[in-house]
Amino acid sequence: MASKGPITGKIYFYVPKSDGSKDLLTSTDIVQGVYSANIGKYAGPVLIEVTGSYTDEATSRTNIPLEVPLQAALANASGIVTAAVTPLTDLAVKKAGALTAANIAASNNLISDIFKIDIINTQPVAPTLSALSAGAVTQSQKDYTLALAAISQLSATNTATLTATLTNIASNISFIDGMGNRSIAANFKQAISDIKTNNANFIDVSSASFVNVGTRTASYTFAISRNPATNVTNIYGISFDIVVPAGLTVRYDPFSIPVVPQPGSSAVVTYDNTKGVVLPGIVTVLTATTALQPYAIFSSVSGDLTFNISTTTGIGAGNLATVTFDVLPGYSIPRASDFSIGNYAVYDGGAAPVNGVSVTVQ
């Protein structure tokens, strides 16, 4: 998908050269963002460029020509690959410098980390309510579509061209050390709010993934350890509280835990937005077991992450799950020893307590 709003035009595939030049591999047409091309037996770095026109999500203006080609780069194109071409991939190309495989991979990872979207492999959809509501559309695709609309909104708010907006973002994003220009992240989040307010197409898209836009991520593995006298292969359910170190936070759905009024009250159901169920993809179960979906709740006030998992086949000692945290600007990445874990509840298949079990952080 090539999208700034879906683009209709032409797409070109190049081999980037060390001197800054490029050799054309092939080109083809794009219709409403969709393209497919064959680059033959070539394998290696590829620069993709898109020309054409699009419909602006923020203003609904149609047939807007791209002032300059929109770009994306792949570190190693080989076989069948999928690649989005969007303003976010264009940002990654701008940040990469010389288009070596290493630079391309690092820059794609950086922009993906900052905006909490896999900018290459996730495919945005058309910014219409019908497209966003389709059953096969993932939350990441919805978030990507909303992010592109927010960039349009930034351009509209500042009366700037798309090129000028992307150049401004690229020159001010330096979040590798967590100390980038925080106003860029703040402006982006405001644009998301504005586009959702002004455009009913985005009514079903949650912006929860963008709460921590502009931060880095850090992943930690939580593992089950045991007292030698304990047979931990009998664990069928485990829960515990993780005290998250300062500087880390977790993306969660702020509308997932209702505050129910007292019986007989005329008050409507509200939500405690300071806590919620973590978003999909934050927790990855590692243990080889038939596990039910882990259930984890994060509180932004206490900094506690309550983790629960149950299984029908039993869990033994070893790696249990990986949790991805966001590192807030100005903080270094904490050590595993900075975490503390407590409030264990561990049960066997008959719901009897299992003792001598603890969880370590790696």
C-alpha cells in the first residue's frame, strides 16, 4: 500500500548506490494505493519512490499532487516482500542518510519505535469508516491510518506543504537518547485529537497506541524460577504484581475498566483512565504451552503491572513472557534488577496453591 491517503500514480524501484545515485529496477502503476511489482532476481537494498496524487484526510481535498516523490527503503529485498510507502517511511529515508542495508534497517526501526507502528510491514487502509471497520483490519493498520491523517492535520494546522511538514519532523526527531524535541510528539498527539474531532471517519479508531509517541521501547523477559522442592510443572495459573521502575510505562486501553455506578444511581458508566488492560502485542507468551490470552492491567498512578495467565496444559520453570515497555524521554533504560515482583498467586490444575515459585526479570 502506498498511502498519504491512498495514492494513484506510479511507483519506482531502485538499487541505491554508494555515491548517492540509483539504478532503476522496474516501475508500475498504483491505483488507490495498491501496487504489485516484480524486481526479478535482485536481492539487496531497495529504494522505492512514489509519484501521483491523493485525497487529503484532514481537509478532504482531492487529487492533490505529491510535490516530491514519497519514499521508502528496504534493507534487504529478496523473494516476496511487502512494503508500505507512506510519510513515515519517507521520514525513515530522510533519517537514514547513506542508504546502506545497516542504515536503512536502523532508521526503519527508529521511526517504527517512535510512532509505535511497524512502518514497513503494516499496511494502512483507506481513511473511510467502512475500511476502518472491516473485520480483517488490525489495530495496527487503524493506528497507521490515523497517524497518516495526523500528519495531514499538522500540515493543515500550520498551513504547510507535506514536504515542509516531513522535513520539520525529520529535523527535530532524535529520540535515540530519549531527549528529542518533545514538542514534535506533543504536536503529533494534538493532531491526532484534532483529526478525530473533525473527521467522523475515524470514530472507531483508538488513539491509545499514540499515548507514548516519541518514546523508545525496552523489552524484558519474565521467567519462572522455583524452590528445588517444588514441582512447577503443575502450574496451571499464575498471577503477580510487577512494580515498574521510574521512566517506564506501558501502553494500555484507558476505556477498558468501567467504573460502575451504585445500584439505583442515575449516573452513567465511566472509566478510570489512569489504568487499563494492556494493548495487544505488549505481552508475548514464551512458554511452550496451550495458554489462554494473558491478562495484564497497568496503573499509570502506582506504576504497577498486574499480570495473569492460565493454561490448560501446565507451565514449568523457564521463560514465561516478554513485556514491551515505553521509555519516557529523559530516562535511561532501567536494569532488570530495578524491577520488583510480589503478590504471587500460583495454582495447580485442581486450583490448589503451589508454593515455592517466584518470577525473575531478564
